[in-house]
Amino acid sequence: MTAPGAVLAGIALAVAFCAPAGDVQAIDREIFKDIRDRYEGLALRLRIDLKGATGAAEPNVARLEGIAQPAERAPVLFGSLETVYVQRITREGGSRLGLTVYRSEEEARRLRASAIPGPSLSNPAYDRTLASFARQGSTSVVLELQAGKNDPQGQLDEIETLLDRVFYVKSEPGTEALEDFVRRHTGMPISRLHSLTGLPDDRIRAILKETQPPQAP
């Protein structure tokens, strides 16, 4: 009878021979550079709400199957139709891209430059302090790809598809989408609804009136 250790060694050897060379799930270097050149540092309008981080949880993960977000208790940091600033795009390991999102470029500079204690041997919690401070005014979006490194065009197409599901990249919201936004946010002030949608105040008031429940006789 074969010893268990020999069986395990044989399995490991077989896996090593069958595994493809290189990390096929990594992001292609040229695709990553192209995406950074095209989208890093842009102000983009949101299609969806973005939630803030809670603990170590990833707040917003976009896959072809849909958008995954943390528990309902996680706060919405940036709402749909708001314009946000994509400050940084990074490789997160495997076939994953991370986007760091702030409300604006000015706020990104302010939050990164002010009230953050400098690193020192007397402050062992510096890294945690920095991460906690950044989360107060920023969040992240993780794009999780199915296409592997051996399919760079597939990776590029998938990244752009996922970006367009989070932001209005290839189009702007139509009138129907803007009016539906008003119907879903009846508690917002008219001035804020006008700022986000661009709809005339009279039209916003009419939509809000339509959504009011009928009064009892």
C-alpha cells in the first residue's frame, strides 16, 4: 500500500506539471497602463450608490454577474448621479483592479494632506490611522475580472463594461432615469434634486406631487 505522504507528493507534482506558466489571472501590464492613462484622475458620474468601508470588508465589488456591496448597515458615501473623482487605480492581486474614489480632486488633496500624523517609531498605529482617516471621505471599487492575462482584449472589454456599470462612462442618464431618481428620492430638497438631475424645478415638483399617496376622504 502506498504511504499517504507519497500520495500527497504525487498529487502536488502532478498539479505543478499541469499548472500553466505565469499567473494567467493577473492583469495584463499594457492593459493596466492603458486603463490608468485613460481613467485615473477623471471626474465621473455615478450610476449606483457607493458605500463606505466597514472594517476590513470591501465596500463595492463589480463583477459581470452584478454589483456586490457590504451589509445594509454600511453607509452610502456617494449617491447615484453624484460626480466623484477617481484618484487612483491599482492592481489588487489576481485579476482584480481597485479604484480609490473621492468626492472631488480638491477633497482628495485636502484629506491626504491635512490632519494625518507623520510616521514615527513612537506611533506604531500610523498605518491604521492613515487608513481610517482616508475612509472618512473616500471609498473603493474593486473590479473582479473573469478574463485572464492570456486574453488582454477580453480584459480591456470587461474592465470598460464594469466601469460603465458603476459610472456613466459611455452615456449620460436619460430623462426617464432622471425622473425615476426623483421618484426614489422624494425626501431630498428640490434644490438638491435639481442639482443632481438638471430637471426644471416645475417638473420635479410635478413628479413629487404624483408620488404623494392619495389623501383619505
